[in-house]
Amino acid sequence: MTSGQLAAGDQHPGGERHLDVVPTTGAPAESRSVASGITWSMLGLMVAALAQWVVIVLLSRLGTPEMVGQYALGLAVGAPVVLLASLALRTMQVTDTGRDFDFADYLRLRVSGMLVALLLIAVVAALIGSAHAIVVMLVGIAKTLDAIGDIFFGLFQRHEQMRPIGISMISNGLLTVVAMASLLLLTGSIGWAVVGSVIGSAVGSIGYCGWAAKRLGAAELTATIPARAGAREASSPRKPGVMLRRMGRLAVVAAPLGFASGLVSLSGNLPRYFIEHILGAAALGIFAALAYIVLVANILFAAISQILLPRLTRLYAAGELAVFTTLTLRLVLGTLAFGAVAVAAVIAVGPAVVRFVYGAPYGAHADVLTLLTVAAVFSGAVFFLATALSALRRFGNQLTASLVMVAVAGIAGYVLIPRFGLVGAAWSVVITVGGDSVLKALMLKRALARRTWT
């Protein structure tokens, strides 16, 4: 398991990963089904997040900050590449109500994309050097396995089967923790420890999902061609030329959303590249460990956002713009107010908590945790603003925001990290996420104003 399995796209809103919620029509049986789906999705996300955090704690307690840094570098390298190569196919799959493409099309394209992703990760690992190459490559393998399992998640979600998704994430997370802890204790090597992550992903994301998918029946697992694809393709669905043409069409349709997801992950990971290059792996390990403490906030925001998305969509479709605007404003202002309390609490008890959880080397950087908490608050505002934009179906706006934020993150990291170290890195995250929230607020205001005048 890797952090790419979690909500928020590697601790930043706007990635493909999200809490899966199936809208309800109000029938009691259907309401119970939806409630069960939300429960399993929440449980899977929480266990996966906790497991990932436990991995960081284990590496910091049983290993060294350098080990944490190497693992964090593997995640920072793999996440943008895998997200970009994933092409947001799960989102396309779930929203493909016309069945323009079948499960086999999505699976073939995702596997092909992951092979390309592994090649790119291998190139980057070779450029980084032998000291980190093995860890970067192994983390990349784990992330690609998770990405393949993600297509099965889309299949389950299409059939409104959330339980297999939750079980997959739980089994992946628990097995990863046990395997990584055991291998680290036995070998003392970060390379062997990360093999545990590959094992967890292979069993939880591939093994279990493949087994669970068979229980849905063979109809969607075969390479059938929808009727609208044309008689020629329907008569020879398994010919290589036909499969390649269908994969190509799907890739063209999915590319913009996939590109946006990759940019979101890139902007979130840019500070980590600067830290490793300028300050070293140990400093990156400290920064990554502190950043995981606030990950639970993003999971909470992602959950609330996805639950509210159907309601916001209905309000906008019904033309109830005043209610739509009031609800969004309350969410954003409520997040900022709650965040102010959280920041005050971190200032008061943060240093003691950091020393207790991670150890003395991390305790001297509690100010970094405070700034990252501020970033988490802004991140919550971004989640709700992005949800409102999604309800308006302003996907192009979000791609524009992602491009701008990559530039902001790059400039902020380049200027601040060499001068102020980890504090500068934390400030660069605050500036990036804070700027994203302002930009999305302006985009939402403009979109609503246009609807009001039309």
C-alpha cells in the first residue's frame, strides 16, 4: 500500500482518489445500501490512512530519518507519474453511464499505462542514483499495483458494491504494516522493508480485487463491445487492431482529467523534490513524517465533500443558487473557524506530541507542523470549493487552477527552501494551497455570476 491509495491525491485536493458515495433516491432499502457503502468507504480510508501513518512511525522509530526520507522520495516520485499514467480512468469508468467502453477496455489501458509509468519511474530512479534507486523503484511498483486495483474499484462502484473496496483497502493496509515491520526488524534495510508494501499491494489490490470481481459475474469482465461501437468492432472484439483503436479513443477522452490529476500531485510533491535535493534525505524524512500527522484532516474533508456533491449538484440543477451559495460559504467559513482552533491546539501541544510520536530528532521542528496544519485548513476550503465547481461541471477551470498551482509551488519552493529550510518548505505548501483556495473561490464566484445573468 502507498499513500496514493488515500483520499486527496497525496495530501492535496483535486486528485482522482476520493470517497465513493452513491446518491440515494430516498427508498429505505436503497438508503441502507448507501449508508453501508459510506461506512465501508470511510472504514477503508481510515484504516488505509492509519496504516500509512503507522509505517512512517515505524520507520522513524525503528530506522532513521534517512529511511523515512528515502521512502517519502519514492512516494514523491511515483505519485505524479502514476496519476498521470492512470488518466483518471476510474472517474471515467464510473461516469460512463452509456457504456461506451467496457471493463476490459479500462483494464487494458490502465495496465498499459502502468507499464509506461514503471518505465518512467525506472528512468528517474537511475538518474537519482543507486542510494535511492531501489526504494524508489519498489515504491513505484507498489503504486502501480494499487492503480490496477483502482480499476476494479471502479467496477465495484459501478455495481454499487462498496464492501469489496473497503475490504481491499483494509487488507492492503494491515498486510503492508505487518510485512514492512517484520522485514525491517529482520533486515534493518529500508529496501527490504518496502518489499512489504509491494506484498500488501499485490495481495490487497490485485489478489483480493480479482477474486471479488469474479463474484459479480462474467458479463462485465469479458471483452465485449457495446452495440454503439459499430458492427465491425462488435464482430471481432478481440482482434489487436480493434482493441488498440478502442484504447486510443478512451485515452483521448480521459487525457484532460488525467493530466489535471497528475498536475495536482506534482504541485503537492514539488517541495519534497527541493528538500531532498537541497537538504538531503534526512530532512525530507522529518518533513514527510510531520506532514502525515495532518493527513486525517484531508480524509475528513474528502469524505464530507463527496457526501455533499450530490446535494450541491441537485441545488444547482434546480436553479437554487442562493441555497447553493450559502451552503458552500458556510462550509468554507466553518472550515476556517475550526482550523483556527486546530492551529492554536497544535501551537500549544504540538512539540510534545511530535517528540512523543516520532522521537527527539523530530521535536525541534514543531513549527513546521504548525504551518502544515495551516495548509491543511486551506486544503479543506479547497476541497469544498472544488466540490462546488464540480457540481457546476467546471472541470476546465480546475485544470487551469492546477497549472497555476504547479507554477506557484515551483517558484515558492525554489525561493523559500534554500533560505529557510523545512520552514520554507512548509511556507511554500501554505502559499500553494492558500493560493489555490483563493483562485477557486474567484472561479466559483465568476461561474455563479454568469449563471445569475443568464
